[in-house]
Amino acid sequence: MTSVTSNQVGFKWDAVKGATSYNIYRYYAKIATVTTNSYLSNPTLKPDSSYIFNVSAVNAAGESAWSEKFTIRTNKEEA
């Protein structure tokens, strides 16, 4: 599930059994750690722009491999 506006994106993924948190990466740099299987960005993204994300699962044993990268494009700014 993905939600998109001109300056914000949100997405959800399948929960990973045993995960206690998830790391969110944008352009391969960690930008957030969340405890649920969803993420909503800050409303500071540029309109009509593509952003590349990855997600990893974390538990006491460490961090999983990253998900496949996926791209979300923000909407054009409304006039």
C-alpha cells in the first residue's frame, strides 16, 4: 500500500516474523527506524520527483538484508 502527495510518501510492507523494528533507507542512507511495518515521510519531499527506498528488518540478532529497492514518485504540485 502506497500513499503519495506532492511532498510526502507513505508505504506499508509485509511484517517480518521476529522483527522488533525496521530501518528505512532512502538513496541507500538510513533515514528512519520504525516499530511498525509502515512508514510516512516528513512532508518535505520535492514535487514530481522520484525517490528510491529500501527496508530492512531488525531484531536482537541484527539487521536483515535490505529489501529490493523500490521507487515512489511524488505528485505534481497542484496549481
